[in-house]
Amino acid sequence: MGVGTYAPKPGAAPVGRMIAAQTALETRMLLRNGEQLLLTVIIPSLLLVLFSTVDVVDTGDGAAVDFLAPGVLALAVMSTAFTGQAIATGFERRYGVLKRLGASPLPRWALMTAKTLAVLVTEVLQVVLLTAIAFGLGWSPHGNPLAVLLLLVLGTAAFSGLGLLMAGTLKAEATLAAANLVFLLLLVGGGVIVPLEKFGAAGDVLALLPISALSDGLRDVLQDGAGMPWADAGILVVWAVLGLGAAARFFRWE
């Protein structure tokens, strides 16, 4: 049997094709997981509808949905890039999935790229859904869409780094508990539903959190029609650099 008999030719597929296939797989896994669906779609949607229609929290002047929609978009990014990714990756690490994938032709950097792309695809679906709900509730956004896009990308990078750091250093059960606890704490104290001014002096400290920077930055653009909020963007850049750098340094595949 001569050379070239086999069709297709044995060997690894091009890296781009492998990343695309892994991205599609990661996206399907995210969307099929009931817990992930609860975190990424149901909870943000319910919060947006509930607090926009029921006068529970004083959100200041103007329609409540104008204040809440940017914060819920920030929450959606956190739920996918941090909470969902941390939990899923933590259990993949526990069950040896990451170890086996690391031994496949797919490079480890390409696996992380595929996970990041899957997060971005999921976030696009979240933003479309939440924006449609917000418009149905009477939302009137303003500002530059490019500034919104940049903030969402920076927020994704910041939360992804923190999520991968947690998943790569803690046991899966600890990651599950810690990620859900952080989600709840940042939901309450991150300026998503309750304005940071309500926390008094502690609000200045809470403003340095990535969820606060993302929600405040989106609010400045979408509610107030401001330009690029560079201070909030800078906070997100710092968190992204620290989180991704620490994740690359300390992530354990086994």
C-alpha cells in the first residue's frame, strides 16, 4: 500500500478548525447545562423584569429600567465569564477532561481560546435577549455602542481571568460554593440593583470591584449618554491583567 492511500490524510486538523469545533462544543455545553442556564439567562431576566416593574429599590430619577438594564447586562457578563466558566472548568479539571484535552492535538492555549470564544457567543445571546426585554419595558438607551462593546469585552476579560484562576486552583466543590457566593455578594453589593451611594463610605471601596466598574461604566454611557468612562475601563483593565496573569501562572491542569 503506497503513500497517499489513506483519505482523508491522517493527522491533526488545522488549529483554526480545531478551535472552531471546540468553541461550538463549549457553547453547546454551556447552553445545555440547567444550572448555567439559570445563572446566565433566567436570573438576569427575572431581576430586570421584577425590579423594573415593582417599586422595591430607589434607583433615583427616571425610569427604573434605565438604571437597571446596564447593571443587569454587567451581571450577565459576570454570570457567564466568571461564575459559569469557573464552575464548568473546575469540574472538567476534577474529572480529568482538561488533562485528556491537554494531551490531544488541540494546544492548551487553543483550548482556552475556545472557552473564551464560547463565553463571548453566550454573552451575545444574553445581550440580545436582555436588550429585547429592556426595550419591552420602555428602556431608552443612549451613548456610543463602541464604548459599550469595549466595556463588555474588558469586563469579559476581567471575569474570565478570575473564573479561570478559581477553577484552576481550588477543588471543584470549593469552586462551586465560592463562585456562587461571590455571584450573590456582587449582585447585592456591586451596584447592579442597588446604587452604590446607598452603601455610604463603603461605596468608594465597592466601586473598585469589576462588577461595579462594568455596571457604572455601562450606566454612564447608556443612561447618561457620556463618552468612554476611562476610569471604569482602567479598573477593568487592571482586573483583567491581574486575573489572566495569575490564571496563566497558577492554573493546574490536574
